[in-house]
Amino acid sequence: MGYLFFDPSSSAALKPCLWCKRALTGGEMCYKNQFYGISSHRCVQLTPTLKCNHRCLFCWRSFEHEHPADNDLLPEDIVKKIPFLQKKGLAGYKISPKVTAEMWDEATHPNQVAISLSGEPTLYSHLPELIDMLNDTGSTTFLVSNGTNPDVLKLCRPFQKYVSLPAPDRETYLKICQPQEDYWDRINESLVHLGKAADEGARTAIRITVVKGINDHDPGGFARMIQESRASFVEVKSYMHVGYSQRRLTIKHMPLHEDIVSFVDQMLPGCDYSVRGENPHSRVVCLERAT
């Protein structure tokens, strides 16, 4: 998978994403730049653990190949090694004629950390401390969680806090996420927390991955949950037929961008949100809560 591990005893890992490499060579940046001003070539994608309590059909990771190490590293052991691993992950780009000296210097001194590579970060025992330490370096932090551990989520203070909302109801959730336990009530508690945090000035977001024919049957149900949550932003994104998800789903399950736009159009009458922007290449529409 190309993961770079922080230590052999742990599943904490880092991997520069496609958009980081593309931006480094002067190409397009990802939709986080368009929606939130994040420079893709200065963004680190990592996870403090590969452990997860979901087996989502749309996930690109392998459920058959679990990492044997489960030691939780101390936050400082992760933070201090990020520049080295990021530089290692981008090895070879320095000599590319497409990479300027300025871009290379910026890429090897990242200022944004997306805790979203794989696994469920709230299963890492030092997550709040890790985020605080990253914030202290001057970096912005994006935390992406499945919302199954609201008590941990409430303790975290990232620059932007995400909860993935995979379904508009419990039955669909159990079908698409195949959780170890039924965490539906916990996810709803996490959604309520997003709204309260947003009311207090925090940046919060809901991410919806639309899988055609599985969780796209009730846009009004999603709208009601979004409205009740009152999160700052909502990203409605197409499932992408990549990685090990290809063994569970077919390419017919991957919506076109026009399908996502249509889905959002059906959601909007049921919630007090407006379109902040859309990115056809990533098949995503970003909504913003009305002020």
C-alpha cells in the first residue's frame, strides 16, 4: 500500500497522497484547497493506528491483511518523525524538472496534517494529546472519525473535525459499515457534538460517501440528520472504485459527479445549508451551514 510506518511496533503510518505529489509538480491541488485553502503539497496524510471497528464496503483498505503490531506510540514519537517520513515518501521528486526549489522546501516543511489515512483514529489512546502537539507546531489539523467514540472526539481540538455519516438510518448503517457492534447511537451523539462545537466557534464537518444503490435512497433522511447536527460544513462525495473496495463493490456503485449534484439538490430543501463549492474531478460537493 506504500505506507511508511513510524515504528515496527506500531501500525501508525504516513503516506503522501496523489494530490500532494501532483501539487508538488505544479499540478492541481485537491478540493481541500478549493474549499478550505489547504495547500496540497504541504499536507501530511497519516494515521496513529490502522485499527478500525468498521468494515465499510466502500473502504479501500484490506480487511484480510491486518497489521500485526498494535502498540500505541507516544505522540512525540509520531510528531518528531513526520518531516523525515514525509521527505522519504516524496523521495525522487527533488530532482524532477517540474519541482521548484521553493515547492520542494515547502513540501518537506509541511504545515497541515490530515489524520485520515486509514483506521479509526479515536481508537488510538493518545489522540487528544497528539492533536494538541501538532497544533503547537503551527500546523493545522484535520481529524476524520467514524464517530463511534464520541467521548474521545469531544476531547479533541483539531482545526477541523469530521464525522463520517455513512447512512440515513440504522438498517443501512449496519449493511454498509458492517461494524463490530451497533454504534449507530454513538454516531448520532457525535453528530450532536459537532453542532455544539460549531456553535462555540469550532470548525466541524460531516462527510457523506454516496454508494449508488446502497445508501443513496433517502437524501431527505441525510438532510434531517445534517440539519439536526448543525455542523459547519458537509462534504457529499462519490464512492471511488479503488483499492480493496473493488472486491466488495462494482464500478456501477460509483456515482458520477452529476449523480452527486442531483443527490445534493434533493437534500437542500430539507436543511438550512447552501453550496459552498463543487469539484467534478473528485466528485464532491461542499455545503456550508447558513449563518
